[in-house]
Amino acid sequence: MAKPTAKKPTPVEKKLVSVADTVISAAGRSRDPALSIPVRSLANINFNEKRGIIEMGRRKQERTLFNVGMAKKFMQTVLVADALAELQRANLTTSLREIYYRTKHTMKDSHENTFDAQNESDPLIEDLEVTLTALREELHVRAENAGSIVGPVVLTDDGDRVDCARLGKGGYSVPSIVEPEFIQIRRCTADFVLLVEKGTQWNRLSEDKFWRRYNCVLLTGNGQPPRGVRRLARRLHEEHGLPVYVLVDNDPWGYYIYSVVKQGSINLAFESERMAIPKAKFIGLSSADPDTYGLPRNVGIKLNDKDVSRAKELINYRWFQKKPWQEEIKRMLATGLKYELDALANKDFRYLSKTYLPKKLKERDWLD
Amino acid sequence: MRAMAKRTRKSKAAVKSKPAPKSKRELRSKAKSKAKPEAATAKTPATDPKAAEAKTPDAKPAKPTTTISAVEMGARQREISVSEFFTKNRHLLGFDNPRKALLTCVKEAVDNALDAAEEAGILPDVLVNVEVAVADGAPPPPPSQATRFRVTVIDNGPGIVRQQIPPIFAKLLYGSKFHRLRMSRGQQGIGISAAGMYAQLTTGKPVQIISRTGARAAAHYFEVQIDTKKNEPRIVENKKIDWEHQRGTQVALEIDGRYQKGRASVDEYLEQVAIANPHVQLVYRTPEAETREYPRTIQELPPQPKEIKPHPYGIEFGILLRMLHDTRSRTLAGFLAADFSRVSSAVAQQICGTAKLSPNAKPRNVHGVDAEALYKAIQSTKIMAPPSNCISPIGEKAILHGLYKQIKGDFYTAVTRPPAVYRGNPFIIEAGLAFGRGPDQAAQTPEAPAVPLAEGEQQDDDNELARVIRYANRVPLLYQQSACATFKSVLETTWRNYGVVQSRGALPAGPMVVFVHMASVWVPFTSESKEAIADYDEIRKEIRLALQECGRRLGVFLRKRERAKGEFRRRNIFELYIEEVVEACARLKGGKFPKEKLKNQLQKIALKRTGGAKTDEILGHESGPEGLPHSIIVTPEGTEGEAPVPPGAEPSNGGPPEEPTPTKETTKAAKRKSKPSKRKKR
């Protein structure tokens, strides 16, 4: 669909080349070359209550070449831009790690490497995404396939027809790039999307053919869902009007996963626009559930110091200010316990698919 | 009770048993067979009285053969000679393994040579020769494989009078240094005779000594051995010979040993001797037939330490009793005033008053409860600290010269603390520090082949830890580093404050040598083999203060150098990065890209932003000792500070390149030389 001809530079390539232009024009005017990069931190995000998403603020940081603290980063940024442009020209996609290896070398006449570890190059790619307002997919960088989908959905991937209802228990592994030019949703007859935090729970539901009985799409991201999973959920929600329910552990990290799906993340606030699903619902595990479903206290886990401080941070986030949410978090802090989804197996192996979820769905017992 | 008494007697017998191996074996077998029935009887009454009864008749017939009467035992009980004791316990004197034995032999001989020469007011000239010895005409094995060595040490000391040669070298606990409180290397008079005893024990060869007391006297050649039973010398050979040296002593020992380089080796020992004794001219011929010369850099002897009387705080109760008994004074007050340092007659009266004893009491009559009261009174009376002229520190200048001569570096400093006291013993702590790799080596390092570094790898430079060299009364301490108070003090000093990397609980990292010397009339060693200094709070505190002062000076030096280097490095990294950025831009833009133009433009900006020419200036010139006392700074351009001037005759050996070398150096000349150079750089 979007296969650009080799000769004509893509818009993204043009953007990447503009980094070089910045350097050249600054040098021509005897100025310190500088890239202004939007700040990606809690201090530079706004919660847009109207739209229900996290948006990035306007704060930018100048990254200059002739500053001892930033010189190396500046040089690295230019190198990464160069590697990304190379991808554009060859029309290839690659991983973060390959970008790291591609750009790593020892600088001439020195012992110093351009990069010492991958954690130096990864944030630069995000920096470039923000600076050039190009999505990672547009930069042709993909992450690991770290998600699965099963359910009555038919997709087309590289021209192959993928019927997610006929892929057995394992389902279809969600690629990191699910933009319409790569993946098309041909047909979708499901009634809703259930996004599960953990692979084990997703397996349980898939094995029990929960999706068939309740006519839904099962998605998992194995922890914090990667962009591909979030984007696919968003597309199913947007293009086919499916409500999205999020099923996570009852702990601060679970709450945050839900909030990322719903409002977007702090680090990738610029992606919210495209990824966030403001209408997503939190179906469980709620801190009220142990009472409601008679989970014994002994299957809980004591909150550790990190959990407590994280929960206290969440309480102050603007997108957790709704009254039910404040109660939810405070209840967890009050009991001092967290519960894993797996704990439901204490009642019965199939408690989740046979009792818990059906009841929740029937009673519409979820948080917004 | 009885069993216990027997056991003690038994162990006594075991100690002396070497010359009578038969009796020892007998004793042992008897002891064993005897122990069994005893144990049986001791155990059984509690468990089974019948069995005990059954056993006792069993044991009775054995009695005549297994037990011995007190008379028989008495016949076996006799005195143990010191030599016998140390033959069996040679590890106490540093002969535990062949490698250490070789070192100990060299050490004892060198210590004796230096002590003798210094006491006679002679600048020591010492030659140490270690060679591989062979037992029976076989071709000598390579030094690393050899197990037998011949150690020869020749000095230019005062020599030894003929009659004294045998006891000095072949009688343990014979010497001049034990009975006085004065700082010296040796203390007990064990060392060299123990080395001789070790030689006798391992190779059977006697100690060979040549000694001559002056040009007009004859040289005497002796071969002596120890009669270990009597601790008396046995003269194997004695003749007058011609000797090429006018005065001095030569000792030769043939011993079992091992020659290994590296840590705690003979090489290291002699190198460290040279550092702490720059007034010594030392020549060392290694087993590999290599000659190492350690020239003299200080032309004056260290001041002679004075002999002092014991300070009252430092003596033990038993010693007080002995002194009371031995004194020549007639009254107690007189005894206190005359036999101790820092006790005036007023203080003596005060002590007697506190102890409620008459100042006119006869010292010999003070014993038992009275003596104890006296001892307590002494401890509770305020007495001035002991005089410190009994100690002769190496001195800041000498330490500097020693370090400068032996260790390549960029910065040297030395600190001598004022005297302090522990348990009534005066002592002085000195610390020194050498930092860096020296300008010639520093110039070489960056040219090392640039191997690209893999992930997780780092530059090697950071791994090197500082080396601590420790001395007690100018003698290097090579073993038991971590038990030593000096080492602990180096660890507990926060080197990070002075710009040196140091991980928690470790030595500081970097090309650094830390020198610590403790001089005292009595150095408290943790063990008899004199390997580590005991951990007294007072000592630890002094060491720490000395190290901190060294550290502060190092910090000043490093900060200054860092400032200049920082500018330089900044431009350097910019140059590196500019290259990368230009290349990346060229690839991004593609086609014909004016790379050179962009590079030049960027470099121009870099130069403008980092101070440009000014940096070069700072790096080139401005590195004087910065008002740092007792320090030397070495730069590629030359040496600044109190650097030693090599003696005229010798070709300069790593000495400062500038300044002509005069033929004869006197102390005054040396001082004059260092002053102008100091002024120059300010």
C-alpha cells in the first residue's frame, strides 16, 4: 500500500534529513547547533479532561553540540537519525537493538564507543519520534511481538488472511506495527474487547473458549501492553465500536496499566492521541472483589514499601481523581494487601472464566 | 586433678625432646596407652559401674609398663635451650616457608649491617648477593627452580671485634640492642643467629663471616655453627685472611629457599629499603645475575637516636617489680626519679603520696600490695609525655627523595607528624605518597593499540589499586598487610575527598603508592615475626592525620591538573564528536557534501567556546607545587619541588634533567639546590 519508490524521499526521511540541516545551517552562522526536543516527563504533560487523554506539554529542551554534558547525546542523536534514514531508503523495519548495533562503533583515534549500551540509544529514538512528530512505526522501528489476540476478527497481514478465530489456543501474535498500511481489519463480529494483563489468564480464557461464549476479542500484552496491542485495541474500539475492558492484577501497577490503556502514558504522552482509549473500563481485579467474591485473606500479598509509595503517587494523578477511583485505591491501602489475578484459582481453576467475569459483565461491575 | 598435672608435665617433656627422639617416641606411646584406661575409668562410673569394675583389674597388670614414676619423669625434665625452642618453632621468626626464609635471611643480614653502620656514624654501603647454590657440583638450576641459595651481605660498617663474632652470629638472644630503649631496626638479637641456625638446619653449612675493624687491623674469617643444645657458638674455622675491604663485615649463609619475584619478594624488600633509607648505597645482585643499584640520594646520616629511660606509663607491673629489685637507688623517690624518664623529684614525691608509701622506703622492700599500690599510683599521676629525641624519623625530605628515586610518578609528597605517645612509648608517624605514572610512561600509554571495547568492558586504568608500603623503624613490612594498623588507616581514609577513586572498604584506586612509617623505641607488632603493627588508637589516629595531610596535598595537585586537562579534554571530545556528526550529516544529506567545510566551521566554534589557546598555556606551564610543602611535581618539562640532586659521580638515574650535577654533594649544597628551583616556579 504505502511502498514508496526508492527515488522519492518519504516525508519521514525528509524530517530525518532536517536534523542534518539544523547542524549545517548553525555551523554556517557560527552558532552552536541545537535540537529542541520536547521534554518527556511528568512535569511536561497535561491531562485533557475533556478528551480524557494525557497530552504532552510544550516544554522543550535544547540539545546542543558544544556543551560538555550534551555533546555526546547530540552526536548520538545525529547518528540515530542517520540510521533511521537508512531504513527509510531501504524500506526495512528493524528493532531497537539492531539500531543500537548499527550505530555503535569506536570513534576514530580513541577508546570511546559511540554507544556503550542499548539504554543509551533507545531514548534517543523516542526523542526523535517526538521531535520530528513521526511515529515509531513510521520510523520503521518495531518492538518485540509481545502480545496475542484471539477472537472473531479477521485481519490481513502482508496480504495473508488471518482469522483469529481459527488459530487454536495460541492465537495471533500481535506485531508491533499495526497501522492500517500494514494490518487491515477485514471483519469483526465481536461485541467487546477484553484486554488481560497476564499471559496466563489470557491462556486460561482462550483455553476455555471464553471468547466464543461471550463473543469477544481477547488481547494480552504480557504486562504493560506494548504499542501494537494498545494500537490494535484502539483500532477495534474506533473502527468497530467495541467497548474495551481491562483485566489486571489488583495492585498499583495494574491500575497504572489500565490508566495507560485509557489515557496514555507519561513517557509516550505524544502517542496518546493515537493509542489512548478514553472509554476503556476497568473490570478487575478491584480491591472490593475479595469481599464480593469471598477471596480469603491468605491469598493476598502484603503491599511492600514500593507498592505503597506507588499507590500514593497514583492517588495524586489527575486522571485518578474520580471518586470511585479514590475509594478504590484507598481501600487497597487500607487493607494493605494486593491480589493477583491468579489468586482466583484458589476458588476453582475456571473461576475466572466461569464465575468471575460472567458476573462482572452481567452486573456491569466496572470502574470508569 | 592428677591427670591434669600429668598432662602439663607431658607437654613440657615434648618441648625439649628434639635431641632425644627416642624418649619422645616412648613418651608418646606411653601417653597414648595410658590415656585409654584413664578415659575409660573416667567415663564408665556414670554409665555402667560394673563395666568399670571389670576394667580396672584389666588395667592393673598393664600399670608397670604404661605409667612412669615421678622419679623417672624427673629424670627427663630439664632445661630447654632457646635455640632448641626456635629450631622447632622457626615459623615464629619468619622461616615458615622457603620463600619467606630467603627473604628473612636477607632482611636480618641487611638490618644488622645498617644498624651497625649507622650507630658507628658511617654512611652505609651495602652489597647483597643472592645466588643459586648447588649441593654437589651439579649444574645449577634456573633461579626460579632452585631450592638452595647462597646469601652474601657485605657492609662497610665498623666491623666486629674478633671475640664477639662467634656469639653474635651463633648464639640466640645475644646482642647490644635488647637492653636499652632506643630506636633501632633489630631488637632482640635473634635475627641473624636464627638465620644461621636455619642454614645449619637445612643445608648443614656453617655461617661464614669475614670482619675487619679498620685498615690497620687484620680481617678475620670465621665459620661458626650453633650448638643448639647449649645455645653456644661452635667455631668450625677461624683464620686471618686478606680482604679487599678496609672495614666492614661480610656474612654468607647457604640456605634452602625459593626465589620468586613480585609481592613480598627479596627484590621488593630491597627496593623498599632503598625508599626509606635514601642515605644508604645499596647494590643487589639477583639470582638471575642482574645487578641493581640503588644509589645514595641523601648524603647525611639520620640523627642518632638517643637512648631513653622507660616512661612510667609504658611499663608492666612485672617490669616494675624487677626494676625495684635491680635499682641502685636507695630510696623509692630516688628510684622513681632516676630510673624513669619525665619523673622529677616532685613527681616522685607525688606518686609516693598517692601510693601511701614513704618516699624513703627501700625500693627492694616494696613488693606485694605496696608494689601494686605504687603501680596504680603511677598510672593515675599526671606525667609529662616522654621525650622524643629517642626517635629519629626518616624526615620529609628523605622520604621524598626515596620515593622519587624508586617510583615513577607525577606527584610526590611526604609528611612527618610530631611525636606522639602510646602506652608511654613515644613514636612518630610519617607518611608519603607518590601518584601518577611519570611523564615518560604517561606519554606512552595513549599510544597503546586501540582495541574496540565491547559492551560491559571498561578501560583498564581504573582497576589498579594503590600500593601500600609499610615500615617500622625503617624496616619494610611485607607480610600480613591487612592486619596492620597502617593498612587499616589507609582504608579508612576517605580518599574520595581528595579526588581519588575509592570503592567502599577498598584501597584507593589509581597509580598511587602510599608510604607509612612508624618510628618508635618499641614498635608494637602483632606477632613475634614483626609483620604488622598493632592497632592502638593513638597510632591509628596519627597515621590517619598524616595520610589526610598527604591526601589534601594530592587533592590540590589533582584538582589543578584536572582543571587544565578538563579544558583540553573538552576540546578533544568535541573534535571526536564533530567528526562523527559531520560523517552522519554527510550520509543523511547524501550526494556531494562539503564535509571539510562543515568540519572546519564546527571546529572553529569549538575552539572559540572552550578557551582555545589559553588551554594550551595552562597545560604547558602552570604546574608548580602550588605552595605545597614537601612535595615534588614532575611534568614533561622537568621537576619542581624538593627533588633530589643525584650525586655527582653517578650518572643521573631518573633524576631531574635540569641543573648541573656538582661533583661532591654536601647537605648545604643540596639545600641550596632545592631552594632556587622552588623559587623559580612561583
